Amino acid sequence: MLDSDAGREVQRLARGAILEIQGERARMSELFKLVDHPAALEFGDIDGSLACQRRRFLIVTADDFGLHESVNEAVEQTSRAGILTAASLMVGAPAAADAIRRARQLPQLRVGLHLVLADGAALLAPHVVPGLVDERGHMDGRMVVRGLRFFALPAVRKQLEAEIRAQFAAFARTGLALDHVNVHKHFHLHPTVLGLLLRVGRDYGLSAVRIPDEPLWCAPVTGCFLKPWIALMRRRLRAAGLMYNDTVFGLGASGAMTETKLLTIIARLPPGVTEIYLHPATKSGGAIGSSMSGYRHAEELAALLSPRVREAIAAAEVGQGGFADIRKDG
């Protein structure tokens, strides 16, 4: 239970977030007017990046790299096949060492950090971050409860920052180049989490962050709900001078990115930078994680290895790679 002071703090922060969202909507309305100008679209004059350009660039990412050896095997297979261009590493996951070993043998694979702040194990010991974990060091998946605690409790925010820093430091020790950062279950939509990610990330060469902005035709329910928070995220990343994708696919069909789904997405790739993320593995469901019983990991692997998908990407004539390749391609 939150005490009365904490409750008032949550209400104050919520009111502030609403006011900021209202202001962001007005600013985005003006931005959309500017984007209608062809010159702005062609040269990216709105924010100095590729975010508003007409040219199309595709990033295909495997999340949960390091969660299980069957995930790592799928990442290696699809990277060598030339379809998968990036992977997001869980540095504290059970098979992280195996993932790092494989990544070092895949120079074409762009690897980023997949921060775990819910539904997974913390990197720091339970006595260091007692406000984040249970006695086993596990962080539960109650996103709303955790989000309220991040907002309202300074001691928990301090522990959260320490855990984020520990995961960034662990990635740095791998020696792999940091292509991007995203957060398990897209918890960086939470303004507190994003703020700490940006603050800590500056010390570790953070250059790109995923924005989970999926078109409404693909995710009508989640897309509508997340739009205000996505607008805030985009504004903060732009202000920080970081790269980000314009569009993402994988949110509405998480765990079910089949061949048919990929072919539909590729046929409708929008202008700008698109990231398609998946959860491929040689095994499926609960064998990978207790919270993933409905995930069709092996079908996602088959989709990434599909000749039809390969041919569709080739026919789309898009640039491909990780975030590190965007400026090179442009």
C-alpha cells in the first residue's frame, strides 16, 4: 500500500504527465503540418535525423538474446542467413554468456542492450535492490504496481537507477559495440524509466532507443492507448539527440510473428526507419520462459528463414542493418 504522502506524489506526477501530454499533442500537430512539406520529408530537416525521410530502412531484431540457448541458436541461424540484422541482449539472463560468445562470431550482427526491469532476474543482489526484487532476486511482472512505485518512492528510484547502471556496465564488459537500448516489455514508456535510461546511458555511449510505435492497422488497441506516451518519448529522445525508429512491428503480434504476418508487414513498409522485432527460438512457449507459454518461438524462427520472406525484403529494395548502419546508409 502507498502511504498518503506517496499517494499525493503519484497524483501530482500524473497531473504533470497529463499536462505534458496535452502540450505534446499541440506540438505534434504543428510538426505534422511541417512534415507535409516534401523538402522536410526528403532531407530530414525536422529533427536532423533520418526519422522524417522518404527513404526506407529496415531493422530486423531478435529480442531476449541470452534468455535460453535455443534463442541464441535461432539468433545465430537467422543472422547467418542474412535476414536478422540485430539482437537485444539480456545481460543477466541464464544463457547470456553463450549469447555473447556467439555474438563475437557474428560481426554483421548489431547487438544492443535489452534492459530487464520486470518479469526477470535483477543483476544486483536482493539486499542491494530490495525494493525491486523478492528474496530470490526476481522482479515480478506487475507493471502498474512497479510503475507506481517508480513514480512515488525515491528509495526505489535510487535502486532502479543502480540496477540500470549495473546492466549497462555488464554490457560494456562484453566488449560488444552498443547498437541500441530497449527495455523488456517496453517499460521505457514509463517516464521515470526513460529518464534514468537516458541519464545512465550517456555514460555508456547510448546512441539509439526503440520507440514502440506500431501502426493502428496492426495494433489498434495498444496503438491508441500508447500514442500519448510515445509522443513524450519521441520528444525526449529528439531533445537528447538520439536515433530512434519511426515505426515498429511486433507489439500487437508478440510471439506470433509468422511468415504470413511478416509478408503482410513487408508489403506495407512505411517511409523512414522501421524495426521489426521477434522472439525466435528453436523451442517454443514455456520451454523458453514461464511467462511465454503462448509464444510460437519456433514459428517465428521459421518465418525468418522463409525464402518467401527473404524474397519479399529483397523486392522491397530497402536499406538493412542496425541503428549503427542508418547514418552510413543515408
